[in-house]
Amino acid sequence: MATNYKLHDFAKLLGKDVFVDANVLIYLFWPTGQHQYESNYAKVINDLIKQKNCLFVDFLVISEVVNRVLRFEYQKLNSDQSFKDFRNSEGGKDTIKDIYVIVQEQILKRFKVIGKTFNKNDIANFLMVDHLDFIDKAIVSICSENNMVLLTNDKDFKNSGIDILTGNIYILN
């Protein structure tokens, strides 16, 4: 049976591998204005590192971070410019370069990268309408197959069947 752990229960995860979701990476490395989440997740990451837990991400999570952060920056502009035009503009390209620096210098240096080749059966199993989006289903698959705890703030994972470490009250109730 899956367990949902509160952030301050991180010590119960001694020796466990932890998969870090995109929302947590964004809280850690990009200002969101959600200071409580940012500080709580930064503290638990620091505690997990001190406890010597291995922290993992994958290509899908990094892709989600890059794309969501670029959208955040686009939305801050409140311009009539389309997203695609912003992405191709000098400002957009500078933003992408900044994001890539954070991925290269912060994320890839601190987290191990795990990979999985998804086969037709995996993909077919993901083609079910439920509370998880397509990438979330892939994350659940990776965590399940590798016995990893998911560090997330995304309430969609509440009943996903994997162990979760979170500060999201909705998941914990």
C-alpha cells in the first residue's frame, strides 16, 4: 500500500531513492512567488541530500520544467505577442538560455537522471482518461518500477498508488 509522507517525515525515507517532480524543481530554481512552497521544498531537498538519499529526475520532468518556466515568463509580459513569437524573439531566446543554464548548472549537477524506454503496452496503458495527465502516468510508471518515492506538490498524484513525499495538504488528507 502506498504511503503519503509529510515533508517533515523525510527521515522515514532513509535509504530510499526519491524522484523529484517538475513543480518542486520550479519551486527550487525559479521564483514563483509561492514562498512557503519554495522554502519548504528547498529545506526538504537539503535534508534529503544530508541524509544521502539519491535524488532523480528524467527527461520528461526536465522538459516540463523548461516548457512551464518559459510559459511563466511569457505570461508575465501581458503582451499581444503570441507564445511562439515570444519564444522566437530575442527576449524569448534569452529566457530559454537562462533556463538551460539552470538545468545544466543546478539540476543536472545535483540530480541523477533516470531513463525509461516506454513500449507500446506502456503507452496503451496510459491512454485512459483519469486524474493523471500523460506525463504523470509516465512518472508513476518510473517510480513504481524503481521503488522510488515521488517528491511532488501535485495533488493529481494523491491516489496514484506510489509513495509520495509532499507538503500539499490535499494529498495528505
